[in-house]
Amino acid sequence: MTVDFVQNLAQYNYIWTLREANEWIEIYQLGFKDVSTEEGDRRTFQLFNPNNGGF
């Protein structure tokens, strides 16, 4: 979840909002897709492999 990501960043003195974290994930983590079940910035991302595990 984005909340967990932001909490882990805070341990290293990176203070991000949920919106900033979501934007970073969307831009730089192409292997994740949004599987959130609610609206808003408290989003859930799941590792996604479009090749179904193939090489």
C-alpha cells in the first residue's frame, strides 16, 4: 500500500505525501499496477508481470 511506502520513506527522512508517492510509483515502477478497492490517495499496488512469468 502507498501508506506503507510513505512510512518506510519517513524512516530515511524522506517526507512524501501519498499523492507524491503514487506519482513516483506510477512513473518509475512499471511492473506494478493499481489494484485499489477504494477512491483516493490510499492506493494499493500489486506486482504485475504481463508475460505471465515467461522470459
